[in-house]
Amino acid sequence: MKIIKWLILFICLACASVSAKQIAIVIDDIGYHQRDLEFLSLPGQLTYSILPHTPYSQIFATLASQSNKELLLHVPMQALNGKELGPGALTLNMNKEQLQQTLGTALASLPQVKGVNNHMGSALTQKSQAMKWTMEVLKKRHLYFLDSRTTDLSQAQNAANFLGVENIGRHVFLDNITTPEQLQFRLDELKHKAEKHNFAIAIAHPYPETIKFLRHALPQLTEQGFELVPVSQLVERKYIQLAQAENKGISAR
């Protein structure tokens, strides 16, 4: 099946080049509040990351799937600051069986997801062994991993690469500061990275200030020549480009 997938992707590339300046925006921390549902009314192909075992996780996943929105599982992982993690958390004191069972239960509760990203995790994502245990679960379920990059010392993508799990990393946090000026500053940073690398990924949160800003900003992205896409499309793009580069290297030998 994977060979067929790659063949289809290469055929698509032969017919048309990959669109430039693609942007993915992930709305994290979905599930605790009814107001989170309002984010489904935003235009374009946003990606939503749902916290497991939360009051509105199931209804959000159902409504999002009906609207063909891409979903991630937002897995709580232990942070350096000791903040409360919530249900379904992966912690440093877990052994392999405990970690994988906890993650598997969370994934089973949200079968609609295409991938996983970490909620917090500045402590756990630094641990190679814990990340390898995590990636073993994702590999079996054919899910990708988005590293939220809550620490520069994250080993998550290294572990994913080691185990052959498709992965990608976050570029910008859009709303760490929710003033209109800072939201625009971070969006401009995201657009600059997309112009430089032809793609970029932002993470935002279900704040009232964020939804107000995005209602105004998202339509402008299209007008400015950016394409808003699900994260999975950028993951596919990454691996197509890696395969192309590898083929060029082989041809040049």
C-alpha cells in the first residue's frame, strides 16, 4: 500500500508542480470548552488538535469530520514547569507498557485523527526512549507526528526518523501574546517563513482574540498568494521532496 501511495504522489507531481507558499495552521487545545466549536466556522483548511478524554472532544471530532477538517490527537506530555497535564498524559515515570497503553487508549477514543502532536512536553520530548515508544505506536497506526517544539532539545523527530514515522515540526506559535499587534507580527513571521521555504506551520489556540483575528486574516492569505492546507499535505510534500533529492543524488553518482 505504501508503494502505491508514493507512486500516486509522484504521478501527481509529474502532472503539476507542488504549489508554492503553503501554510498550515493548527488550532491546539481543543476539547475543554463549548466555545471551541466556534473555530469550526473559520474558513479554509485548518487543522484541529484535540485533547483526549475532554468534555467536547467527541462532538468536536464528529462535527469536524463531517466538514472534512483534518484532526490531530493533542497528547499531553510532561513539561519542565510541572503544570497539570490532564487526562491521557504521558509522563517520565511510565514504563513502555504504561506509555503505549495510555497513548493507544487516547487514539482509540478519537479514530478520526491523521496524526499526533504534543501538548506541552518540554521534559518528555527530550527523552529518546520515551519518544521511540511513542513512535512505535504511531508507526503501527500509520499516523504522522507534528513536533510542537516546546523545547529546542526535542528528540521527537529524531525518534520518528529512526522508526520510519513521517514527521514535521512547528515553525511559529501564533498567539503566545494575543494583542492584535502581536498576532499580526507572528502571522507576518509565518508568511516570511513560507516565502523562504515554500511552506510553514503555525500553532494557535482557541482564544477569543485568536478567532477574531483569524476571521479577518485567513481570507487575506489567499489574496496574498498563500495556500492554506492541512498539515498532512505538508508532510507528504516534505517526503516527496526528500525522495526527489535522493533520486537526484543517485542519478548524479
